[in-house]
Amino acid sequence: MLNRFIVTLMLSQFVSTLATSTAGLAAEAKNYGPLTIERQGSFFVGGREIKSDALSTIPQFISQGTVEVDQMYVRYQMPLHPKPYAITLIHGCCLTGKSWETAPDGRMGWDEYFLRRGFSVYVVDQSWRGRSAASPVAVNSVKTRKLPPDSLPAFISAGREGAWPLFRFGPEYPTAFPGLQFPIEAQDEFWKQMVPDWNYSMARPVPTVKALAELSQRIKSTILISHSQSGIYPFQTAAMNPKGIAGIISIEPGACPGTDFNMSSLKGIPILVLFGDFVEKSKAWSKRLQGCKAFVGAAKEAGVQAEVVSLPDVGIHGNSHMLMQDKNNLQVADWLIDWTAKHVK
């Protein structure tokens, strides 16, 4: 009887929590009204054909053939009366374009919010990630002994114990920083977003950079908003071909370009490097912030319009590394929209 009572009580609490959450989401949807768009769709950019005899190691599938690799998946939505420049959202390490979609606790993500604010929005899955397929050739070549084991490509997954301090949710898993805006009560949903990352087995610049150059030219005018691992990609894209890049917003980049970067490729492109809160509590992120300040200083000396902003300095507090999913994510988005209105022509 006691066990049955406990199960009933837990079920009741779960239903109550679910009802509260659903009511909150319904209220949010009501506040913003119906979502009206002109067009939506998806496509791929980049990619190259390869021929291989290591496409399969099981008898049901032919091992020889031609496949496409390095392509990048893009999903887009366009409002009825779009602004003259679009938004392209580029996710970071060990994640996919899901980063920019509905927050772990069910709140509106940036993909929808920027759309509601009048921007055409493009969300990508980096090459070899999510819906941008990875190649099986290297793994199958080792499995069939055509290549030695040490030729296996490097890929990683981010465990929650390591990701917790890296994403600045707190000093160590599972302790949270006081005032943290990330919805840690919904962290299980966030951990489900993590995927294996093949980035470290690719030659530089990674295929995503070439694909971003193609995408920017196809859109004709877009702000590239990158995050973490992809933070440096818009700069590399501009160096490859700046056509179509209306602005660069690099959110908490894993690395900024060096002070010896070819700044001429960035002239005419307004640049914002944005950091959240608790940076001073992380040696790694403090070092990255200093590196970005050095880059921006050199860029400004070369005549590039660039700046570094820390959100606490503009009155926005408690943001983690995943600030696009934090509870104040729409406040941050509004600040970015104001920035674009002032700097992007």
C-alpha cells in the first residue's frame, strides 16, 4: 500500500508540473499570437562526390559506390515582410542546429523569435553533424583492415560532467552558479541534444566554412551568428569570400582570429563578439575573452568596425555559455536586434 501511495503521489506531482509547464507555454504562445510566414524549406550547400569501396561492411549493402560528403544542411523560414538582411545561426561543439530552436524547458528559441521580429532565419547543421551526414569510409577501411587502427578519425562526445563547467552552468557538476539563467531543471532535455562531433578529424578550414561562403552568396545579405566552436567560422568565411556577409556576431567563440588575421577581408562588415556572465570564474573563458579583445583591438586599428561586449556590462546578468537557451534568451535577442539596427546597413 505504501509503495502504491508513493507512486500515486509522484504521478500526481508529475501531472501537476506538466500542467504548469504547459500552461506557461500556452501563455507564451498567446502573448506572441499566431506565427505567420511566407515560406519555409530546407536544402544543402557545399559537398563533394567521392568514390569508395568502404561504404559498407555488411553483406546486405554494396561496399563500392559514389557518395556525397561535406555537405551542410540548411533549414529556412521567411516572414511576410522580411528585413533586408537575413539571420544565419551556426551551432557549436557537440551540438546541432537544435541549439537555436525551442529551449530545453519549452520556451521560444531564437529561430522563431528572430522570425517573429521580421528576419528570414537560416539554421544550419555543421558538416558531418546532425542532418549533414558523416562519411563511413575511414571507419570501414579500418574495420576491413585496409587501413591501420591509428588512422581512425578523431571524434568526441561531451559528457555532462565536463560540459557543466565548460558551459559555465556552475563550478562543477551538478552545482549551479547563484543567479544562473540556464534552466537546469530541464537539463535532461539539454543533454539529449548532444551528439558525436567529428570536427577534430577534418582539415582546416573545415567544410562548414566553405559551405557558409556558398550560403551567404546564395542569401545575398545575411548576418552570420556563430557560437562557441563555430565562433571563428564567419571570420574564416569572410577571408574565403566576404560576398553576402552583412555582419558577424560571434557568441562566446572558442577562439577569435589572431591579431595577424587578414583584416582587409573584414572591412565593411560590422562585427560583434559577445560574452555572457561568470567568465571570470573560468580560466579557459577568461583567456578566450582576452584573446578576442586583442583581436578586436587589432581589427579596429586596421579600420574594421568591431567590438567586444560582455552582457553584465550592459545590465544583463546570469547568462551561461548557452545564452540562446537561458531564461532571459529573448532579452538577449532583443539586445542583439537593437545592435544590428544600429550597425548593419
